[in-house]
Amino acid sequence: MRYAIEELHFSVNNIVVFAWSIGGYSACWTAVHYQDIRGLILDAVFDDVLPLAQRQMPSFASKFVEKAIRYYLDLNNIQLLKLYNGPFYL
């Protein structure tokens, strides 16, 4: 975003942020921090990374995975989208 705004001289309100898959978190974060973007488009993104991570780990590690995700890598797109006031499309 900073490159597009500062170097390419794009106006924030002319930028649409598009994301696919795990890029959805970065796009949601960007939308929250640049509320004046024209819009946000999310394609095949997850709402919360925790269920995806837990399926990849043995069941005995479930609590550890939950604590690690929530403390170090809490990629929760739903929580971010609640903070974004602009238009978005899923």
C-alpha cells in the first residue's frame, strides 16, 4: 500500500485490494489500516486459521496448537473484517 500511495501516487480511494487464500489476512489487515480504500475482494479465504491448523496436527496437541495460534499467529479474518467499515465481497 505504501508503495502504491507514495511511489506510484495512487489515491487510496482508487485502490481495490484483492486476496486469495492465505493472502486474505494481509488484505484484511490492509483494509483495517486503510479504511478509505475503494473496496476489498476476498476469494477462497479462511475465516480463522485455528481449525485448519488443528486438522494438520495430532489430536493430543490440540490445546498446544490453540495456545500457539492464539498467542503467536492469530490469523482471524472475521475479527479484522469487523473493524473494516468499507465495502467487501467474498
